[in-house]
Amino acid sequence: MTPEEANAHLEACRGEIDDLDRQIVALLNARAGVAARIGDIKQEAAMRVYEPKREDQVYQNVVATNPGPLKGDALRRIYERIMDEMRSLQRDRMAGRQEAGLDRRNG
């Protein structure tokens, strides 16, 4: 393969990566929207944001449905970060609702 051919193949692969990244961003934001709704429900029910048993279920589901090539432990690390960001989103929304006086338990 010549350098020019290699560059053409790389450019095509990078275009695929860009398309996939856009899809991942859309899916992460959709997931965040659901996580935000869950946080609202938890706030109204005076429940804690962090639910270790539920997070373990998510990790198990992700690993069980993984066809590869990523290894299960790699996916778990990725999802640990995703879950951390989702918890932060829920906490930020809860704090914002409380500051705005929207916490129905207190008003």
C-alpha cells in the first residue's frame, strides 16, 4: 500500500469515526435525559441519587451484551465514567430545583 492509499483509507476510517462519535453523543444525551427524569423522581420521593445495586445491574447488562472487540472490563470502566456523569447531572438538577424553590417536599 502506498502512502497515498494509506492516507485515503485513514481518511475514510476517520470519517466513520466522526459519524459514530455523533451517534454516541446523541445517545449519551438521550441517556442523560432519562437520567434527569430519574433524578426528578428520586428527588420527589426523597431518594438518594447513588444506587450501587442498580449500577451493578447496568454494568452486568453492558458486559453480558458485549460482542467485543472491547473487553468487559474496558466497558465497565467506560460505564463507570458515564454513570458518574449521570449522577452529577442528577445532583446538579436537584440542587437547582431546590435553589429555585421547585422542590415539592419543601414548598
